[in-house]
Amino acid sequence: MKLIPLEVLLGHPERVAPQISPDGTRLSYIAPLDGVLNVFVGNVGAGDEKPVTHDTERGIQGYFWTHDNRHIMYVRDKDGSESYRLYDVDLETGVERDLTPMDGVQCRVIAHKKNFPNDVLVGINKDNPQLHDVYHLDLTTGELEKVVENPGFVGWVIDDDLAVRGAVSPTPDGGMVIMVRDNESADWRPFLQVPPEDAETTGPLGFTKDGSGLYVQTSIDSNTGRLVKMDISTGAVEVIAEDPTYDITGVIMHPDTLEIQGVIVYGERIEYRIFDDSIRGDVAALQELNPGDLIISDRDDADRTWLVAFDNDAGPVKFYTWDRTTQTATFLFDHRPELNNYPLVPMEPFSFTTRDGLTIRGYLSFPAGVERVNLPTVLVVHGGPWVRDAWGLDPEAQWLANRGYLCVQVNYRGSSGYGKEFRNAGDREWGAKMHNDLLDAIDHLVRLGFVDRDRVAIYGGSYGGYAALIGATFTPDVFKCAISMVGPSNLNTLIESFPEYWKPMIAMWHKRVGDDPDFLWSRSPLSKVDNIKIPMLIAQGENDPRVKRAESEQIVAAMKERDIDHEYLMYENEGHGFVKPENRLDFYHRADRFLAKHLGGRAE
């Protein structure tokens, strides 16, 4: 089978993140300019896109159009610090502005609405590094004015009149309170008390058009996260959508009426549930167009043109425009067209029962053209940990399968999307039952004959990096080698060194992970470093604000002292993960060779 170059799978995409201008006349996307990702804009269908941003550093990861049809806005940090600044570019003059020129401060975009094309609300933690106050930005003048002083909230909800009328306040037990007020001069009042067990499966989504109701995703009085509408004055609850097994993970809202048109339920794959007959035909026709999972990524202001994507497990992401009037789709581009020249493999859902009776789901990507027996295997552990692996094109899974490995991805307990009981089953189980789920997955696949027990690697980033370190220290006989990217090794120093703006959420971390220093140490890979007997590859971003470089350096120093076989990669100008293509590709080339050496697969 043809070896897929890492550059093709894991280098920069050719084009990605297309959007349509609010007036529907122009198309934008992110693409490399001199090897750095920038935003390009052109007229729809004309093929005349030109770069409008000119970043030469880490590239632009995301952007949006302003409703005046004249500006593109984006946030960017320096060297992975996550001290984001807000920038814009005027498409008529070409002038690029730094709208928040402050060092060591983080800017977050809170709201920009169609009826207020010149106004943007942003959160900035200038006065108190732990809390983001709300500022109003005038797009014409670039002037910033503080409009709401933050009394201790970690999130904001803006109504259709651009008034700050909802907020989320953390509580000392790891729960939260959704706060509301009737107008911007009224006092805040508690609206919904959310206990700790519901805190991560509950949150406000937005106000109704008239501001009298609040849409909330919540697992209160339910196991799974339901979509409800709550009356602001009475608190009365109307259930709009629910599923007995999975959380509601996405909402389709009418851009003008703010009525709920449909929801997304994510089981093994994306499932749409449409309530509004006016879009039912569009969604049905689009789903006939391509077997991949449909993503409706953008709609113009008139709601006549949609921008959609299809995510396939064994091919590039395909982008189209959809004309709702003529019911016709126009193909735009593949995000990585070169992938069409290589043999990709399907991502196959699987499930198993753990030693304590939980049903766990995940995905398998088998190498093509070989018998599914006694395969060398890489267990890839997702980060978070309160997220989940999902179906679709996964460049890492394709890389590993192409090299001859079975790639195993497991949504262990604590992963999101499967209801609060499953999420809460991971509380205080880092390095314990969450790790057992990974071991049980391998045991299950060994019993099926797929996995060669003597050739299993464990790899992941962030929480996945922690899991790889746990694999090497807590269960050293299970894995042949381990790769940890930005993984914490000491849970005490991890939590002590969190960025300031995470500190209001510290009670949630204590509830989820633990708060007693002795307990946290007992779940830290560093506490059992003497057990390591497998080769280790550890990679770290120098400026990571979440998992500080000390997390990698503590365990590297301990391994050096004990003469344990390891390779340590420290990438300058990177943060929590590797954004610069030269760094990202260097890491994957080294991982490629490391796995080939220890598991016997192929390498570029």
C-alpha cells in the first residue's frame, strides 16, 4: 500500500474554513500564504480569491465576517501563550488593525449581531486577570469602552438587542448558577441553580427573539443534556428536544426569528432532527448529495445561500455552496485534495463492556490489505478529558493505519456526549477507572484476535499525554512504548500553575480530578516514575499556558536520573499543541520513526 507522506496528512491544508459574506456575494477561506495560514477573499464563483491578512508567525486559526460586509475579524496570540488579541482587516482599504494592543491580556469575542453591524462585544481580562469584563468595540473608530464590570462570572449571554442579560456564575461546590437580568440597568438575579453533577452538561445557549425566554441545554431532571426553553419571569420549562442515550450536541437556530429549527444528536455519527418544515427539504437534499456527515457551517443574511461541508472518514472534507431557491449545490473544494490520490481507511465504531459493567464506545481504523489478526496497535487517547472522539476524517488515525497499525480510539468514562452519569463516572478517576477503560478496550480487542498484546503503544496529547504517562508508570507491562504530547506528570503542580483565568473554575477541577494533595500525588505519573521500563517520547510546547513545560521537565529529569530510555522534544514558540507546520511535522516524523522502531511498522 502506498505510503502517505506526513505533509499530505498533517501539514497545512490547501484550503479550509470557508465562509460566505453576510450579503452572499463573496467567499473567504483560510489557506497558506508563504507557508503561513491566512485569510483569502474573492467573489463567489469567480475564483479570484486574494490574501487579505498577512500573518507571518503562527497563522490564523479562525475568523469571522462582520455584518457590515467590510471587515474580517480574528484573534491571534504570540508563541502559543493564549494571550489573544483581536484584529481586523478592512476589505476596502486593506488596513489591518490590532484592536486590543495589550500585553499579557486575553481577549474573547462575545457577540456580533446582524442588526448591529458596527458593534462587537468582547471580553478582556485587563483589570483582573481572572475575570473578563465586557467591552464594546466600535468597528468604525476602533474605540473600546468597558460596558460591564465582571462581578465573578465565567460566561455571558447577550440578547437580540445586544444587551448583556445572562451570565454564568461558578459556585464553591463545583456547580454554577445561571444569572439573568431584565435589562442592563436592572440587578442580576439567580435564575437556575445547577448542581455540580449537572454543571458540565448544562449551559445557556441564548435568548429568544423577544428576550422573554432563555434556551438552555441541561441535564437537570434528566441523564442526558436536553434542549429546553425557560421563561425568564416564571422559570417554566418547555422541553424542545431530548435523546435517551446521547446529549443534544448542536442546535440550528433561525438567524432572524431565533426559533429552533433543529438539533444535532451525536451517537456513532451525526444525526439531524429537524423541526422546521422550511429547512427540512434542504437538509434531506443535502444528505443525499454525499455519504459523509453534513455540517451546515454558514448562512448568508438573506438565508438564501448556505455553506456546507461533508466530513468523510476516508477522504478529504468537501465544501459546497447550497442555493436554497434553486435547490442546487455547487462544489467549492476539498480541504486536502492530495488525499484523493491515496488509499484511506474507514473509521469503524465499536463498543465493549468494562470490568465494572459500563458500555464504552469508540472507533477502530484498521490497516488496509492485511489480515485483521495480531496487529501492532496504537491506542490514541483523546485530550480534554471532557470531550469525545468522533467519526470523520482523522489525520492521525489515517497516518497510523497507513503505517500498518490498528488505531484504537476510546471514549472512556468522563468523555462528553453520553449523558451526565457517564461523564460523572470519571470524577476522581484519573489514573484509575478512566485508565482501566483503556486497558479493558485492549483486552477486548485481544480477545477478538485483532491486537498483538506484545505490540501496543499508547499515545495522546494533553489528558491523552497524561494517559500515556500513566500507561508507562502505572501499568508498565501493558505497553511496548509511549508517546506523551503536552501531558501533565504531576497533578498538584498542574492545578497550582493553571492560568489565572481558569482559577474561577478551580472548584470544578477539584470535583472532577481531586483536591487533596496526597490523593493527587497518588494519581500522578511522577509518583511511580521508578516503574518505567518502556521507551518514551515526550513532546512539549515551551509557552504552554495550560500544561506548563515543568510538567514534561519534571518527568524527563526523573527519567534522566534513572537512565530510562527516552527522547525529549521541546518546541520553542509553541503552546498547548503544535501549530507551526515545521514543528508539527518534526514531531510527527519523530513519532513515525519511534513507532516503527518499537512496533515494527513503516515510516517515511
